[in-house]
Amino acid sequence: MRIGLLSGTVLAALAFAGVAAAQTTTGTVDVVGTVGEKCTVTGGDTSTTFSDTFDALELADTDGTLRAIAPFSTAGSSWRVHCTTIPDVSISATSMANVATAPSGYANTVNYIAYADFDVVTGPDETISTPSGGSSGPTTLGSHLQNVTDNVVIRADTFTTPNVGDILVSGSYAGLITVTITP
């Protein structure tokens, strides 16, 4: 009888062991990451800069006064600005200046209005502007920049001397438009 009882106990233990072996265990692993706030450039000078040059050529008309200078634009450049956030943008511009001294009735400065146009995902393109010698911004765009070439276009127009009729002194003139895009 003891052998029969022992056999029944062993069989019951083996049956429970089979049920325990069929039990499933599940584990999970979270896969996470982050994207930092950044703006980069494709097709620019480096991954964080872009530049272009506008050469207005001869600034003076035959009488020495400022000739009519057509507006210029960087449209058609090959750069694209990528930002992982909706960026803040600003613009500053320096007048085209010549280091030569300008006596009364003459000018060593050519002023203009500078613009930066931003092609955004939602809504119309956005523009900020400033007269040379000034700045504008920072301004937060209403949406992300479009992921296309020429999503930032810099342009200038309305070239003038400080006084109408000023004669430009000879020499080289240089100014600078700076657009800052911050994540």
C-alpha cells in the first residue's frame, strides 16, 4: 500500500511539474532616445554656416552719384537650413561703407534695406527686415522651416546715399547682412 501511495504522489508531482514548466514569462525593454535642439545647414559653407556674395559692381553713375542698383536675392543658392525646433530668427545689416573720408556733398556710405524670407511648413512665408545700420529680432517663426532648398532667402533693395545727390568717393565699399537662426 505504501508503494501505491508513493506511486500516486510521484505521478501527481510530475503532473504539477509539467504545468509549471508550461508557464510563460514576459520581459519588456523600453527603447528611447532624444533629439536635441539644433539648426544645421546642407549645401552651405559648413554644417552651421552659409554665405553668398552680391557684387553690385560699379556703384556710381557717370556723374558720380549712386546709380540705380537692382534688388538682389540669394534665391537659387543651394543651401537648406534644418532645425529640430521652430526657430528664432534675427537679421542685422551694415551699410556698404568705404574707409575714405567723404567731404561735404560726398558720401562714403550706401544704405539699403535687408530682408530674410523664411519658407515655413504652415502658413505663408515669413519675412523679417531691417535698414542697414540696424537689426531686427529675435522673432519666433510661426512654424518649422520647410525641408526644401532655398528655405531661407536673403535679399536687399532700396540702395541710397545719406543725401540725395551725394557724389560717391572712390574706393571699395563693403557691407554685411547677418541672419541668425537659433533653435
